[in-house]
Amino acid sequence: MIGLATISTLAFCLLMGISSCASISQKPDPSPRGNNSEANSIIWTELLQKTPYPHTAPLPPQRPTVLDGFYTKFDPKETPPVPCRRCPDYVPEGGIWKLNFDKGIYRIFHEFTGWRSIGSFVVDGNRVQLFNDPTCMEAVGTYIWTVDAGALILQVIEDECAIRMRAKNLTQLPWTLCPLSPMKAGTGARRNKPPGCD
């Protein structure tokens, strides 16, 4: 004979199982940040104020480099991001991505999900090394870079970060250099502005 405590436990487990299944079967709910330009602007502005932590290497000197600038890319992938707490970082999701190189600090941001990261970089000729990234503290990524007609193209030499997702994300599409702000570049700066250059 089954006791009352056992029935209560089974009912609780059944209820929890049903609610778990219901949440899995729902369509992914796009992050409200992905549809809120004001929230995106706040996240991006806050990220631009942060500096990396020297996890495995000292921070490079804050000197201008040839890569310094704001870059953006639009990934046309239409599949909405799958809600996932254990997915690797840097997964190439659809939508607008922003990348900033600034005096030894790089910052990357995905507008739709609000995902972002930060790290250090050094340039040596046509090579750039990425390190001190909290998503993969011990990994150093080495890339060949070229800028052609306002597009930054990165080719990976070696990068194990996030099961190679950082390399896949950074090299999958060219990054468009954003024009200077109207204050710095004159009245024509707002024309033909790529998506994400705000």
C-alpha cells in the first residue's frame, strides 16, 4: 500500500516534470535587450568603460595601435538563439556584432543576446594576439589581420578559446570599420553608416 507521503512526492515530481517539459517546448524567447536599442546602448557604453583583468599576462601599454577603431558585422543567420546556460561563449549568432580595438583593449558585443567580453591585444606587424579574456583566461589567440576597403579581415593562426568558437566568430565574416563620429569627421559621416555603428 502506498503511503500519503509517497503519493505527495510522486505528485510533486510529476508536476515538476510537466513544468520542465513545458519550458523546453516553448519557442526561444528573444532577449528583451535584443529589441531595446536603449538597453543595448547602455550595455555597450558600460563595456567601453571597463578594462580587462591581467589574468595571465600584464596589460599592454595604453598606446594607439593600427587596429584601433570600432568595427561591426551583421550575421544574416535567421535562427533565433537557443536558450542555453552551458553553451560555449562566442557562438556566432545572427544579428549585429560590435568589436572595438582601443589601445591594447578589445571589446566584443552581440546586440541581440547582450553577450559581451573583453580582453587585451597586442599588434606585431600583420599579426594580433588576444589574451586576458575572462571567458578563456589561459588561451592566447593569434591572428593575421588585414584591412581592405574599410573591412577588417582576421585569419586564425591558433586560438583554442571557447572550443575554437572565438576564432570561428572573429573570422566568419569581415568586420566593417565604422566611420568617425560627425563631431570628428564632418557632416558626411552619417551617410551609409553600417548597421551597429551608432
